[in-house]
Amino acid sequence: MNNRPTLNELRALTAVVSHRSFRKAAEELELATSTLSHMMRDLEERIGTRLLNRTTRSVSPTQVGERLVTNLRPILQDLDGVLAEIDANRDHPTGTLRLTASETVSMLLVQKIIPVFLSRYPEMRVDLVAEPAFVDIVAEGFDAGFRLGESVPRDMVAVHFGGPSRMLPVASKAYLACLGTPRTPDELAAHRCICSRTPNGRPYKWEFERHGHAITVDVPGPLVLNRTELMLEAALQGLGVAFIPEQMARPYLDDGSLCALLDEWCPPYPGLFLYYPGHRQVPVGLRAFIDVLKQLDAFHLHPGTTATDI
């Protein structure tokens, strides 16, 4: 059996000795007087020593109780000081925040989020690791990571940010003039597609859905790239059909440099999530970072991200 007193019991004992009254101590601790009295009796029985002398009108410490409380007071004061400092740091967090994300998402963070965060909290330091493969953030010592919603482990807390997005096949007018416009995902088999690979090296298959009917296409193509920006440039150069986020393609769709394909086959998905372990106390710096994310939730992903590099 563990006979060591708890912190709550030690605080309660100190309050009783300070006030020389169960009633006044109970008011300070926001407890019922009877609850506090039982707590002190349980403490004495558990450690096998009388700590308080009781009469019908008063309570006073025994020699052991007086000595214990005398030694406890500076310890409790130091503890209160540490807790007060932590509480103060909620508004002025310090230390290092370790984050991991794909290269594309890391660029978004550097462009959109981190400048605001560091400006608001100048005593914080961000350690951002751009990593294309999935990372065990607990094992690798990260405070948080970034992924698409369906990729976030179920035992993590996920915070959605940014608006919804969708993947969209695009191609230049010059390319379509030569090879025609595909009307269904199956017709992509006759086209020169700009391919990519997942972080584990497997070819990335393009996913489509319409009216509840989903289809996955292992697209053919003479060019394989690993960065979304390169896929966009290849499409602009007329090298084939690229499958990229709509936000990334939007400026070129609007000016006519690119054409959207299979629009009705490309439903939106929720977008990105920050995630962190749910069984841990959330670091103050991470709380502050999440607040910045939520406040800047109106930003849209550009340049976009693909399912291969998120």
C-alpha cells in the first residue's frame, strides 16, 4: 500500500494549520468541512502519525504536524511559482515547437503561418522537418504533424485548417488540340499523363468519383515527377495531363493557359489537418500555434498539395 500523502492532502493540511480552523480552511479549499475533516483523519491513519490536535472548539498542529507544515510551506510556494510561470507562458510561450510535414505543406507553413506565429510569439523557436514519408511523431519526438484527414492516425487529435480542396486533371490547349479531350477517366489510358509516385515508391493512382461510383486509374505516361510544382510546369509546357490541386491550377485555368478535365468526376475533400498525441498534455507553444492556425483559417492552399506529397 502506498502511504505517501497526496499533494491535495498536503495543501489541505497546510491550510488547516494556517487557519487553525477546519471551517476557514474548508472555505479556502472550496470543500465541505466534514470532507476536509475526514481527509485529515485518513491522512493520519495512513501515515500512522497524529498531525492535528482537535477539540470541540479548535484545532492545532502536533509537533510533527507543525514541523511537517513548516517544511512544506516553501516547497508549496515554489510549486505555486512554477505553476504561475507556466500559466503566464500561455500568453508568452517560449521554447521549441517541433513539427513535421511534407515539403509542399512545409512551404505553405513557411509562407502563411510561421511568419505570423513567430511575430506574435518572438520567444518561440520552430523546428520544421520537411519529410515526404509518414512519420511516427511520438517516436521521433515531434509535437505535431500535418496530413490529409484520412491519413491521420485514429489515436491522434486532429485540427482541420484551410478550406476544402480537390484534385483536378488539367492540360494545355495545345496538348488537347493534338490528342483530344478525355470525357471519362477510362479515356485517360489513351493520353500522355504526367505521373508521380507515393512516398514508398509506388506509382500514384488517380482517384475519381461521380454519383457514388468511384474509379481508380493507373495512368500511363512517359514522365514521372515528384513535385507538384514540376507537374504544373510540365502541363503548361504541353507535355501531358497533370493531376494537381485545383487551387494550384486556378490562376492558369482563369487565364486560359490550362483547361480543366473531368470536372464532374472530381469531388472535393476536407483538406489538411494538424494532428498531435491525444494522451499528452498539449504544450503551451503548440496551443499557441493552433490558435494562429484557427485565426488564419481563411487562407487557401497555394501552391497546392497532392495526396502523394501530403
